[in-house]
Amino acid sequence: MLLVVAPFVIDPFQILTLTYGLIAAIGALGFNLLLGYTGLLSFGHSAFFGAGAYTVAFLVKYLKVASMELFLAGSVLVSAILSLLFGYVCVRYTRIFFGILTLALSQVLWSLAFKLFWVTGGTDGLRVPTPTILGAAAIDDKMEFLAHRYYYYVLAAFAICVLLMWVIVHSPFGKALQAIRDNETRAEFIGIRIRRYRLIAFVISGIFTGVAGALWAPLNGLVSPEVLVWTFSGEIVFMTVLGGFRTFVGPIVGAVAFTYLKTYAVGFTVYWQLLLGTVLVVLVLALPTGIMGTVNLVAGKMKTPS
Amino acid sequence: MGVYVIHILNALLYSSVLFLIAGGLSLIYGVMRILNLAHGNLYALGAFVTAWAIGTALEAGAPTAVLLLLLPAGAVAAGAAGGVIERTLLRPFYKRPEEYQLLMTFGLLMILEDLIRLIWGPNPLSATTVYATLGSISIGGDRYPAYNLVIIAVGILAALFLWAFIYRTRFGVFLRATSQDKRMASALGVNVDRIYIQAFTLGCFMAGLGGAIVVPSQSAVLGMGVDALVLAFIVVVIGGLGSLEGALAGALIVGVVREAGITFFPEAELAVLYLIAALVLLARPAGLFGRA
């Protein structure tokens, strides 16, 4: 509820940061379907985020499309095809090989975006103007648009995604994924077709992250190969672990927290990587269950006083 | 004719440096089952330390021979850093899921990247004096920098030494035993803790050596570590993670493809490499020399 009144209470800069955070949350939510629920650590989710963002940029540049709904539809399609392709190769493996393979494949896209500059603009990237929302033309004041109308748009998309993901992980399909995560052999024994389930999870995960990329493109205004570099995949992993990948809300909390952390760290010092890296190291050493895991732990302890 | 020789030498040049980086990565994974994402940064550390050492010695007016002797400084620094990292940061993770080890090394990657920036600043550091003093030789009428031959020689020597080390010494037997079955090795009296720190230090030393020998021919720049890591990944994926023969074969393949790529298909050079890696994984999941 607080999120709905936010634009009237806090200043536009905060709203933009919050919007970035919500978008990252959608991506992390998708990512966590693989890590938290299926037990697969992908180090290549930047591929789907980038695919979503570049789909928007290409639609603007080559097809002169300006409608946000078409952007979203396009990126769902593209990221679904891409994740089907990648997933087909990757789900044959688990653990470290899965991680390396997703990383390698995502870097194919990065190197293409980087080198094919006559299509992608190379490191200069492609500009994305403010889109029309639900058929209504963009208003002139970009800041005003992004901080109000676009914020609500992202918030609505976020709510839908959270709802969808909630339904998915609590469906029989979601339970099957968790069974695969916990014990592959047993899951196979009770008749779950492991590879197919993993592939479906991979595709759903890819689509969520692709949608996040599509929402991100107009907000950022520029799509460049940076969203495809594998260290960005690492940031998605970081967010999810920060929030706690064993809980449903963990990735959401982690993504918003990470976005604020990064925004302020970048503004505060050029050595923001040092700061964030230290946070990550301390986190995995001291609080491996993340923010939500720790909150649950503390809450549990308070309920049962010893 | 001379052109072809030069192409072959260039391919060997890439392969040598790549073997040093990927060999270290593979060694660490083979023994410890840790995929070190910060490995590229240790390579960068080696490059920066060597460039800094040579630059400092040059200001002090040291002769060329001293400069050449200073080359391994980066390798020693990277090895030492590796030893410290293993002891303090990796040790708590051996009994926890691999995901945490990956995250820890990712955190290390971010930290090392910025530590290098903090210490040496954002500008590239070069040690071209060494490169220039060695001059060039003539191959079929074309000039070729003599220093490149040094790099190739170091690469070949490193491969030979490593082979002798692992297959002909007592330490090598312990190393292979630990990599095959850690608990059994431990039960038979191998000090696994010590093997771990030695393996990690050796792996980091190799990466540092790669950086140290490459820095006179191309300056040390920020971000070189992350770039190198991705290439090293391709090498180990092709060759087989955990296998040194695989790292050698992978480095040769990637070296040749890169040299051919830069000449014939510069736009798709990297993409072709990734595609080769993906194809190898589809045909032989564990890589050319890997154990499943």
C-alpha cells in the first residue's frame, strides 16, 4: 500500500530508484525460480534481461513502435524463444557446468551486441524514447512521466508478476520443481520428467527476466551491451542471495535493497565494487540465508523464548 | 611464407598466455572443486605488479638484466595473494554448497578489481621498455618482436614443468590423489588442507605469471582480468574442467581460432569461440579431456 502512495510522498529521484528496484525484483523473482526452487544456479541471466531490453530498442529503431504493450509482448516472445534455445542446451547439466554453460551462452549475445555495431550501435548502445502507455501518448516532461505514470505501470507489472510467480511456485508444477531440487533421483522415481520440468522452469525464468529487461529499457533510456555482460548476471545472483533465495519474498527484498545499495555506493565512491564485494563476502560468510532468512530466524527465536 | 610463420607464432603466443591462466583455473578446480571467478583478477594483479616493479626499477636506473629478473614479481605476488585468500576466505566453504563458493569468488572479483584501481589508479600501466630492448628478429623478411618468443618459451616451459611436477614428483601424486578422492587421500595420510593451499597458490601463481609475462607487450589495464577470465572459461570448457591436458589442448584451439578469427572474421571472433565451446559441451559434456 505504501508503494501506491509513494509518488506523492517522496521525491522523483527516490521514485526512479524504487522503479529500478521493482524492475530488478521482477528479474530476480524469475531468476529465483531456477536457483531457489529448482536448484540451478544460472550465471547467464543477463542474456534474458538484455534480450528484453534489446527487443525494445530494436522495435523502436527498426519498426518505429512506441507502444509499451507491444514492447512487452515482443520481449516475452523473444526471451521465450531465447530461453527455450539456451535451456535446451543447458538443462542437460546441473551444478557448476550449468553455471558455466549459461555464462558462456550469454556471452555469445554480449559479443554479438558488442561487435555488430551497425545493428546494435556497439558500445554506444541504442536510445529508447519514452513509450506510449495503454495508447496514451507520452507527456512532455520526462521526469514527471517516469516518476508517476511509468512508476504505476511498473508497479502494476510487478504486482502481476509476483502474483503469477506465487501461483507457479505453489502449483503442483512448482512442487515438482522443489522435489527435483531436493532429490533428483527420487523425483525421477515418482515419475517427474526432470529434464522437461527443468526446461519449462528455465523458460518461465527467462521470460520473467526478459520482461524486467523490457521495462528497464524506457526507464534507462539507453540500451548498451553492459546489460549483457556476465558480471551483470552476477549482480542478479547477488540480489537474490542478499534477500535470501530460500524464501519467496527474498529476491524482491534483495533486489530493492541491492538497487539502493548500488545507487548510493556509486554516488558515494568510485570504489563501489569494493564496497559491494565486501558486503557480498561478509554476507556469504555471516548471513548465508540472506535478509529474509535472517528475519525469519530472528522472528522464530522471538516466538519461542528460550 | 614468413606471414604464415608469424600467424603460427601469434597463435602460440595467445595459447601460451591462455594456458597459464586456464591451467591455473583448471588445476584449482581439479583439486578443490572450486570455480574461481576471481582468477582473472589474479592474472591482472600479476600484470600490474610486474608493470609497477619494472617501472620503479627503471626510474632507479636499473639495467635491462634486472628488469628481466623482475618479470616474475607479479607471479609471486599473485601466488602470495592466492595463499592468503585460500586460508582466510575459501576455507570456511569446503563443506557448503558450491553456490556459496561461486558467490564468494564473485565477491572477491569485485573487491580485487577495485583494489587494483585503488592502488594503481585508473590509468594503464605499461612496461614496454623490456619489450623494446629485446628488439625484433626477421622472419622471411618480416620483422617479429623477439619478446613474443620469450612469452612462447615461458608458456612451453610452464607446461613442461607442470607436467613433470604433477606426474613425476611426490607432491604430484598427493595432488592427483586428492583430486580423485579427497576423503580416501585424507585417510591414507595426505594432508589435504596443505594440498589445498598449495594447489590454490600454484594456480594463482600461474595466472600471475601469465599476467607478468604479457604486460611488457600490452599494458596492464583495468578490466583485463574479467576479459581474460571469460576466455579462460572457454578454454577449460573445451578442454575439460579440471584437466591440465585439456587446458593445454583448449588453449591451443582457442589460440589458433583467435588468430584465424582476427584475420578472417573479426566481428564474429568471440561468438565463434563460444559456439565451439557450446558444441564441444553438447558432444562431450565433460570437455575433450575431462572426466564425467
